[in-house]
Amino acid sequence: MSKSEEITQKLGLDSTIHEEDIPTIDLYMDQVIQLFDATYNDSLRNTDEKVLTKTMINNYAKGKLFIPIKNKKYSKDHIMLISLIYQLKGALSIKDIKSVLEPINEKMDTKDFSLEQFYSSWVKLQQKNAQNFLDEMKSHEEEVENQETEATHKLILLIASLSNMSNAYRKAAELLVDELTERRNGAKQ
């Protein structure tokens, strides 16, 4: 197994909460946390990390990142939105995540929007992204292996290269958040 395949496997990029994994009945917060733990626990860097906590969920609710809960229970829609938040929070600020999710939250009660369909599209993209990441990771690994330097320096070069790409993707996402915000502000005027 190549270093790329090993890292990709440890990252658990193919781990996701599929729509069919979400119960049709509403869940209490502890059950939501259990669902996320069962899905993402293997992808954590160390045992001190938490996938999701009560505090995180409460902060998302207070920040209005998702639609209000009813009777302390979380619907399938809530779980899909929390899953999106979970994926976005590694690259975007909470303020940016709110900007991204506002158009979705606003359309939740309309007949011309299906969160299930949107979420299904997201899961398909996520699965494709996992394969794209593996391909890209192999390319970076090959490029570094072709460098004439010792193994430790090659590892440092790979780390620096991946960090550079990570920053580029994050900055691109932030620029798109700014564009989304500008569009929404222009539409309100």
C-alpha cells in the first residue's frame, strides 16, 4: 500500500452519513452524537478529539446554522444540515458556514427545494472527491519521490505541498462564500 493510499484510508474520506443511514424518526441530541461518532470516529486524528459534542450542537443552534429544533428532537433535515456543518467546519469559519447555509435554511419550507436531493448530490460529490484526493495525493507523492533528497526531507516536502494545496482550496472556498454573500446582498436590494 502506498503512502497515499495509507493516508487516504486513515482519513476515512469515504465515511459519510448517507441519507438512508438517517432514521426517519426524530432523535435526541445524544442519539445524534452517537450517529456521528459511529460514522466518523475512525477518521479522528487521536482519541482526545470529539466528532460532535452537545456544546457544538448547541452553538450551531444558537448561531442559527440550522432550522430550529422541536421538542428537543432533531429531524432528518437537522442531521443532514449538521452533517454539512461537520464537513464545512474544517475549512470555513462559523460565520462563513452560516452564510453558506442561510439560503438552504430559508428554502426549507418551500416546495421548490428538496434538502434530501441537495444532500444526496453533496454525498455523491464527497465520494467523487475522495477518489480525486487519492489521485492528487499520488501525484504529490510521485513528485516528491522524484526529488533528490533524504527521506525526512521528502516527507517535509510532501507536508508542505499538501499544506499549500489545502490553503489554496480553503481560500478558493472563502472567495466563493464572499461571492455568495454578495449575490444574496444584491438580491435583497
